[in-house]
Amino acid sequence: MTHVRAKGRAPYASWPAMCHAAASLRNTARDHRVGSNHTISAALVMTAFSVEAFIQTIGPEVLPETWDAGDKPVETLARAR
């Protein structure tokens, strides 16, 4: 097994790769209808992960004063209800 170690400060956004994976899973489910329920479920989960990754990417830029101040806005909103 090869071990790889990466160092540096290159910007990386994971949401485009996750969004592409979700689209690929949806296409696979469309092409192979028999037994595609698990593939559709995986596509939905991957879509949710890509939305969450996108929000984590833009959150500090959109809400800089509150994003790193402890509670995330979504957590604060959920507790307020």
C-alpha cells in the first residue's frame, strides 16, 4: 500500500466533486432501472452532502462576523424553534 502525504495551502472545494458524483449516480439509476432504488438513495445522500459542503464553502464569505463566532447560524436557528 502506498502512503501519500500532501502539504500546502491550495484552495480546495469538495462540493463540485460531490455534485458530479450525485449526477453520475442519478444517470446510472436512470440507465439501469432494475434495482436502482439504492443508487437513487445514494444520489440523494450525495446531493445533501454537496449542498452542505457548498454552504461550508461560502459561509465564511457570506456571514464572516457570525460564521466562526461559536454557534453556526443554522444551529442557533434550530435551538430558537
